[in-house]
Amino acid sequence: MLSAGASHHLLRVAGIAPGERVELFDGRGGACHAALLSVSGGRAEMGFLGVVSRPPRPTRWLLMGLTRGPAFDLVVRMSTELGVDRIQPVLLKRSVATGDRRKRWERIAQSAAAQCGRDTVPELAAPATLEAAIATLPEGIVRRVCVPGAATLPGVDAAAALLLGPEGGLTDREVAAAVEAGFEPMGLGPLTLRADTAAAAGLASLLP
């Protein structure tokens, strides 16, 4: 029997019918095929059909300068759909917003994961300074920072972290600090992109 929230999404949002097959996930990497058997008290009873197995994929970390609420909400949704494993909001010089909205971001990530068929939900970290955010990165991970005018780079089939600024971008000092910490500057083409668009474009560029 699914929870009330999961049942609502399945029955009211997705609108599946009895006997229809779906894919269920636990948000921690476990997933299975199931079919709707019945509905009781607004909750869906599911029948197990088999385990879903997927090949491993490279870990992706996003370090994103904290933007205004609607833009960061969109970043969370799009980065979830693009397979990011951890989203780290970063408090930068040009960050206007400063609040911790993790409860909202977690709901957005859960919804996006369900919509796109992911069996994991990205971790939403608390907003942190650039220095603290960089300190959380694993050793050996590929590091890239989006810098206007820098050369475009090929994708990587390895664990990688991407750093982007908020509205207005990173300051020269922030870029220098990132480069000193092992980040390679990466461009996203000749046009000026919104922060949320740049996040999606940057993550897509990491794909091999």
C-alpha cells in the first residue's frame, strides 16, 4: 500500500488505471515495476512485478550560487532531471537571496525525480560559503567552473562537480579561488544565459 502522498500523485496527477504498470522508487537507488491492484481509502495497493536494474553512472555535484527563489526552484527541478546527485547552494558576493528553503527544494526534487523516472533523489545541502562548499567535494572529482568567454570543454565519463554563479555571475576573486581549488574554467557559448539556463546547459555539457 502506497503512502497518501504517493497515492495522490499516482492516482490524481498521473491518473493511472487499475492494472496499469508503473515504476516505483524509494529515493535511495531501489526501484521496481508494479501494477495498480486496487484503491482503498484514497490509497493505492500495488502488486510487485520485478526489480528494476540500471547501470551505474558517474556522480554529479552542482555548486550553484544562490539565486532568487523561482530561479533556484527551476535549477533544482532541471538538475534533478539531468541526474545531479548533490545540489549545494552557495552564498556568493552577488547572491541576492540568502534563505535556506531546503524543505521546498526537497519537495521539488522528489516531484521531478518521480516525473523523470529517477530512482534516487538528489541531496539538498544547506547554503554555504564558497570555501565551505568546495571543502565538501571528494578528492579526485573533476571540477569545472562556468566562466563567460572561456573555452567549451568536452563531456566527462567520470565523477564531476560544476560551479556556477548567481544572477550577475561569479566575481573575479571567486573565479580565482575556484581555479586555485582545482576548478577548470568552462564556457557555455557566446550568448549570455540566465543563471537557471546556465545550470542546465552546464550540466548537459558534462555528459560524455
